[in-house]
Amino acid sequence: MKFSYFHLMPWTDLKEAPTEWPAGNSGFVPERGKEMYDAYIDSMVFAEECGFDWVGCNEHHFSPYGLMANCNLIGGALTQRTSKIKLAMLGNLIPLLNPIRVAEEYAMLDVMSGGRLIAGMIRGVPHEYIAYNVNADESRARLREAVALILKAWTEPEPFGWEGEFFEYPSVSIWPRPMQRPHPPLLMSASNEESAEFAGEHKAICGLTLIADLDLARRSIETYTKAARAAGFEPPPDYILCGYATCIADTDEEARHNLEEGERYFHKVLMASLRDAQRLVITKSRYFGDQETGDRFVNRLVKLKERNLDDMIEAGSVFCGSPESVVKQIKRVHSALGNGVFNLNFKIGNIPDSVVRRGMELFRDKVLPQVYAL
Amino acid sequence: MFTTEQAVLDTGPITYRKGGTGRPLLLVHGTSGPNHTPVTDQLAQRHTVYQPIMPGWDGTPQHAAVKRVPNLADVYAAFIRTVIGGPCDVIGNSFGGWVAAWLAARHPDLVEQLVLECPAGMRDPGTGGLPTDPVELRRQTYARPERAPAPSRTQEAYWINRNLRDKIGAGSSLDEALLRELPKITARTLIVFGTKDEISPSDKAGPRLKTGIKRSHLTFVYDAAHALEFDQPERVGRLVTAFLERGEGFLVRSAQVV
């Protein structure tokens, strides 16, 4: 079993929830921002000492939800402060970006890290399409073409041009090329059936986050596996990643208290302005291929928000408790899903960094020894 | 508006289609025979397009001198001299790309600019090639089957053409002699492959042509299989017309043609 330490880099100092999208940035204090970046990067570096196999980060825009508008910058910092942990960019929001730039930056990260990149090719949550003014109807088609172009940029030995639906480049030849051959492993979301098929078709690591219940997650994994097999690929367990909000403390009570506080800030403050934007994109565009998938996405968010902690633990949506409790929860989910990677997010909302660090130490000393052999 | 005309070359008679106005452009067709694609119409707006029918194809007389691909290239050279009257731009598609590459290598003085669309003759043995099963052939030919044209010849006529191609091509997937001759091509060359081409896979052919031809550009057309002029006529038309009009200037995005 492999474990990934994931960070959203949230802004934790808001006293009130933003009331509209995008969140006004007058409350951002650069000096505090510097402190947060320092603390968050320290935490990600510490993940290597704690035995995590991957460290993960991602891209979000126009929101205190996450301070990584370009996670590759964080990845660049991590290449210089870590030596063996895989750097999982989970990922760049490919349809919003210049795919050649993504190919270049990912190749830089792969070379700078000595071949440790896991290249997330993510479509992005709906509201990001407002931020970058990209047609949400085209999100899937843009992702498909951009991924093909990035793979070509990584693997084609001669300069080439590209004539596509969304992208035209007369001559491409990136420097550097990635270190991993033929290219770094891809990771794609499998949070709905369509995404799961797409990930399987591309022989990518499939990533499931916001797991509302284990049955739904299992169905997505089945869809992914079927599509991968159809593409001639038998995905090993470590090609199935499940993301979890995680809180480990010395006692169950302490962990529950910490996570409840963090979740409150996460849902009431950080998510506040995002929901309206997400609703807008989902209802006013064809971001999701069909109404049912869109409804499922919204319902899943609502479900996750409304449930109490016991419900979430029972549903297999979070890991929370003492090391002994978390070991049991991890084993249970692993038994149900057969995944080979857990992507653990310890920094939920405004959980203090000292609490996060204590949780990481407990993970290293008391959880990992019990679950690494799964 | 295209017309069908006749000419007599030293090696024998030849039938060709001609249409459009402008700089002369020679089209070298693929295995199945001449096709009129949406790109042909775009080209005819800027060029006088000549599309000879390979000797023996579509019931035309065979030329005894045509044994192998270089001989066929020589027939096209004679056509340029006799009918067009001087050097011209050349587009070769699939098997026609193989022939056109030989034409440009053996007669560099006759080819001004060269476009090789999904050219044959450069793939590794055991990869690609035309399937015999018609369902599989159609699947590999078109990424967008809804854009495929109605058949313009019978299956029997298709197989006569295809057997001729197999005879002249001598069953070769990789033409080592052409590979050695590629450096003799002096024409600026655009090499085009569809990203879904399984018949002329680009993985080895693209780099071979790109490194072999000195002044060449390799371009991939996204979401196109072997019949890329049918699969993506707008993209191919835009690309090829820009190249033929602007030469190396096609690399520069510009609102104005300078």
C-alpha cells in the first residue's frame, strides 16, 4: 500500500465566509501568505520523513480554498527539498491551460526531481471554467485533445506541428524532455463514470476523491478497470488512488474535535463562494455530459456537507480517530475498494499546522507500520 | 469544375483530371485511386490541379516500363514535363506519398514544394498496412466514418487497383532505397500524419522522413486516421494551403499574408 500526502494550501485566516464568487482578495495579507507557504511546504517536505510515497498538490483559482494557482511552482520547490518521494501534481487543469506549457513544466519537474513526477491531467471542477473564461461545454473535448498533444510533445523525437480542434502549433520541440520513458505516469480523475472510462482508456492512474459512499466508488473503479482492459492494460492496485480527508490524533475524541472544527471552516467559509459558481456552471453549461451526472455531482457535495462525522466514517468518506481507529478504517476501505494508494489530506480547513504535524507523526509511528503491507 | 483529359507520355497514354486556376499543383493518389475530397476543392481555388490516374488504375492502360515505385515516379516526372510544362508543387497521399517522395528525390528540379500525406513506404515491417477485411479496413481508414464519401468504385475495381499497388510496391513496408535517397529531396516538404492513423503509423515513419528530408516539417492532424482529407478537411486544407502559399512562412501566425 502506498500513501500520498496531499495539501490544498488553504487560506486559514478568514473570519467570515465570502458571499460571492470570486472571493474578494482584500483580506489576503501577503506577509501571512509567506508564512503559510513556508509552513505548508515544510509540511510537504516532512511527508518524506514520515514515509509517504507521494506528496501531492493541485491547482485552484480565485479562492481562499487553495493558494496554488500553479502547483508546478510548489512542485519546483519540492524538487529541491526532497529526494525520493514522488511528486504528484493532481494536477494541472489541462483544458484551461496551454498544453505545451504544461508539457514543458511537467518535463522540467520530472528532470529536476530525477524522474519522480506523477503527471495529473485533470479536467478541473466546474467553477474554474469561469475563472479562466473557458467554454465549459468543451471541457472534455479540450482535455482529450490536450492530453494527446502533451503525450506527443513528450514522446515525439522530431519537431512537429499540431492541427487540432482547440490547439494549433506549427512547430513544437520541448526542452527538456521528461526523464521517465516513455513518459511520466498520468493520473486522471475517475469521480464519475465518464471520467473513469477516460482514465482507463488512457492507461492513467485513476483518482477518486470526495468518496460519498463505497459502492459508488467501487462502481467507478470497475468502470475504470474495464476501460483500461479494453485498452490492453491491466491496472495494478497502485493505479487506483482514493483521496481522504484525514485526521489522526492521540485519541478518537481529540481527532474528532479537530476534524469537526476544520470541516466547519472548510464547508462554511472556504466552500461558500464556490458552491454558487459550481451551480452556475453545472446549470448553465454542458460541463457534465448529462443531467444525471451533474445532479450526482451536486448531490454528492450536499451529502458530504450535511453528514455528521459518524456518518462520514461509516460511509468510508473520511479517516478520523486515534491511530488504532484509523488503521481499522484504512483496512476496511482497502478491503472494499482494492486500491493501492491513499491520498491523505491532513490540512482540512483551518486545522492548525501543529495538529497536522502531530497527525503525521502518528501516521509514521503507529499507522503506517500496520498498513504498509496491505 | 474538373474535367477528364488524356495525354501521351513516352511510356504510354495517361488519363488525368484537371480543375481550378492558379499555380500548378500535382496530386499523386493513393492505393484506391483518385479521390475528390473536400480539400481538392479548396486547393482548386488557388491552384490549377492536375490529378493523373496511375497507369493501370481504374481500367486505364498499364505502362510496361512501370515495374517498381521509382518507375512510377518517372511517369509523374514525364507528366510534369509534358503536360504541366515545368516545375510544380506536389501532394502525394498514402501510396502516392511514397511515389511523390521518389519523384522529388529523382527529379528535384521538377518539384517546388512537396506535401506527403500519411505516406507509405516508411513504416516498420509488421506494423500498419492495409487490412484485407473490409470492416477493419474501413475502421482503420476513417476516424470519422460519418464523413466518409460514398464508394466511387466497385469492390472489384478497388481490388484491381490494390493488387497493382502491391505488385509495384513489391510488398515493401519500408523502402530502404528511398530512405537512402531522401537527402536528395531539395523541395521544402510538409509531412502530415493523422493522430489515429494505423495504416501508415507515424511513430517511425515521421522521424525517418523528418530527419531524411533536409527542409521538412512534420505535422499531426488531430482526430484523423488514414483518410485525413475526409476525416478533417478543414484542418488539412488550412494547413496545406498555408504551406503551399507561404512556404516556411506557414510557421508564423499572422493576420496578413506577407
